[in-house]
Amino acid sequence: MTKEMTAAGLHPAATMYAEELKAGKLSRREFLSRTTALGVSAVAAYGLMGMDAPAKAQDVKVGGVIRCAMEVKGTKDPRLADWPQISNVYRGWLEYLIQYNADGTFEGRLLESWEANADATQYTLKVRQGVTWNNGEPFTADDVVRNFARWTDGNVEGNAMASRFPGLVDEATKTLREGAVVKVDDATIQLNLSASDVAVVPNLADYPAAVVHSSFVDGEDPSTKPIGTGPYVPQEVSVGQKAVLVRAPNHTWWGGTAPLDEIHYIDFGTDPSTMVSLAGSDEIDCNYETVGDFIEQLDALGWKKLEVVTAATIVVRMNSASSELYKDKAVRQAIQLAVDPKVVLELGYSNLGTTAENHHACPVHPEYAKLPPQVIDPSKLKPALEAAGMADTELEVISLDDGWEAATTAAVVAQLKDAGANVKHTVMPGSTFWNDWQKYPFSSTTWNHRPLAVQNMSLAYTSTGSWNETGMANADFDAAMTKALSLADADARREQMVTLETILQDEGYIIQPYWRSLFAHVKEGFVVERHPSNEHQHYKWHLA
């Protein structure tokens, strides 16, 4: 557990957040996320609210197997991971410095504690003592420094971590800046940022930030030599079929004894009805996600429904870097405003969420800014296409081949057709779609929940973003993002969010129609957690 900070040792922003909570300006979840990100322990944060931290289960049944229905994607170098399902397999043996919990708190895992200075330009990280890799070697500050060097290497194609720590990077070499990450002693590391960054802790908790051993060969599949600090090791990883995690033999895990003997991931393909059939025939015990009409079907089987409100979403985006068709901003704007988010939410996701505003900042985010509502006007699309010489040009929108992603994309395409566009919908199997997901001229992509709006926005829409799939390069947006990341006060950051959200709407690159409520189901007798970011924290799973 992260060490408790006394009142005298609290970050100065923590007491400010406590006052905002009392004044009704913050939700309890926002308060917990903000304070624990600064190094305040969950115990101290709950104490500031005048509450006791939730008790942790002590005596749970040890033994047994849980079978979970989930796509089994190929495991890869964690910094290259681009979907939570990948990380849910390697989480068995690869752990994180910091963990984001379902209640909104950040908790030290391989770190015992951390502290940030007042302006978030310096972080002091304390390594958890007594942690060993499953080959018997101790986990030390050297491991942390080495992983920061891996994460910040912008010369590695597909490195999802490369743009997350700009204050640690040498812009000329695109690698870790000298003096940015300093080993103070075997248990202490200091991060010295060139600019304030309030997203450091949330980014360390994100799924590509798994910590690897010194013997790991960059770019390789970590399941081939599964050296980690976690309680499990992979027995089998068969892409598209099955993955099996078993308790690591002869490894004394620092967290105690993980309750389960084994965890099985069963791939059911892209058709959720197959997953329901597996549930009905007692071949699975829980699932990664339940969508649409299948929620009622699993309810009818007597399974427990798990629900969480999130900032998970889908973005139907144009890409000006891969296609000349979408370089004209007037065309992009007309396409965006020809689509009514309410219709897409109803047809694409059965109204199981809330409408969004085409700027990828959600009301659950602490820095969210409410803008004047956009005016949806399909009548402007045909004239915009004619003015650009595209009246007869066939537009192609690509999506996955089944499920709510396809239904959502189909709802967008139908509205564009009704507005006069010559447009078709192409569906692809996941095995094909994910090979080039960032490069399609016009396609839909799901985006995971993250605690701060600036996390997804910096990844997806800055000119240096690791997952920029639109080709957008707007200097004003980049400058506003740099400023937003420097502001610990969410109210001050919200002023920058007005600029960021407005630019995203004005650029017209994205149709971002709704925020998803996420659901999963579990059979009676099994205990799993529905995490807002789709994380499977295996040590919390057990038999009832």
C-alpha cells in the first residue's frame, strides 16, 4: 500500500481539493483521483473526506479456476500494446509501478510511494522493498530507470508510451533527456521534468506501462520468456483461441498468495451471441464485456450484471495524413455536423450511455468544459462536397465486422447517405482491421477510459501523439495541451480545455457520438471486478 502522508506532509493541492469537495465542486471520485495522483495515500485521501478507506478482503478462498470470455490477441512488447485485452494476459506476470483502481484512486504497486512537488515538475518515486522477479533477482531502482528509458524512446515505431512523458524527453534525440530520471539510491528515483506534467502518474498506470525485466529483448513477445514480478506465468497463449495463466511455481509473490490456481481466457470471436452460448453451456464463468441486447440475455441466465460509468467511447475519424480527401476542413466539418449523436447512440449502442460532443472530453473528467451545443445540419454536407469537387466521390468508412462498433459505424454511414454523400461501409475481421488501424482514411476506433481528458487528447490529437490517427497537426492545439498538462488545478486546466475542445470541434476530424456505460457479467460463485479501464487485476479475482 502507498504510505500514508500526514496532514503536514500533504501536497499543497490536496487541501485545496478537499475544500472543493466540501463546496460541492468535485465528485468523490474526482477528489480521490486527483489527490492520490499527487502521492496522497488512499487512506489519507479518504480521511480528508472524513471517511474510512474501504476494507480489503483478507480471507478469501485460495484455489480454483476462473474462465473469462475475452478476445485473445497476440501478446507483444508492452510499450507497443494498443488494446487492453493484450495487457490483461501479460498482467499475470508483468506489473506496474502504479495502479489505477475502480474507485478512482491511484495505488502504488512496484512503487511503495511517490511525491510530487508543488508545480509537478519533480516526482520522487520510492521502490517497494522485498519485491523479486520470478527468477529470484531483486527489483530495484535500476529496473525503474531502465524502463523509463524504454518508454521515452520515440525512435521505436509504435511505442505507445513515447509521447506520454514529454518533460523527460530530449526533443533532438527523441530519447530520455540526460538528468531527467536520476537514481538517488537503490530505492529512490527522481524525475526531473522540463515542464510541469500532471498526467505522469495516470500515464504510469496505463496498460502499455507494464514493467519488464532487464533480460527482455525489445520488441519481442513477453510470453516467450515470462520473467516478471507478478503471481502468474503463461501456460498457453493461442491467438484467437485461448490463453491460460497459472500460478508461478516456486515464486514468492510480494503481494502474498494470489487466490486462483489458474485463469483461462476463452476467445469467442467477434459475435457476442457465441459468448452467450458459452455462458449457457457452462463453458465460461465471466466475460470481458457485455453489450446491447446480450445484457438482458445474460441477466436471464441469472448472472450478476456489473456496470460502470466511463469515458470509454468510439471515434469515427477522418485522416488527412493518409488521404487527400480529408485535407479540406470545410468537408470535414460538414461530415461531422451531418451526423446526429443521439441517433448514433440509439442505433449503435442501444442508448446505453450518454451523447458526446465531438471533442473527446467527457463530463466525468475533472477538467471537462461545457461548450455551446453544436448545431447538427445535414443540409450543408452536399454543398460542401460539391464545392470541393467531391459530389460524386465515393467515401469509404471502415469498421470491425461485428458487434456495436459495426452498428455504430453503420448509423454514421446511413446519416451521411441521407445527407447526400456517396458513401459505403466496409467491414473487416479484427485480424485484418488492427494491422493498419491508424492509417485508414476514414474508420472507427474504440478508445479506452482514462482518468484525465488530457491523456487521450494528447495521445490522439497532438502532432506528436503516439496514437494520432487523424493526421491533425495544429500548433495552437499543441500549445494549449502543453499548458493544460502543466496545471494541477483542474479549474485552471478547464480554461485550456475550452481551447482544446473548440479546436477539435472546429477541425472536424472526428465524429465522437457517445460515452459508453460498460457492462460485464459473472456467474454466481465467482468474484471479479468491472474496471472502468477494462483492467483485469487478477489478484482481486477469486471464488466466492
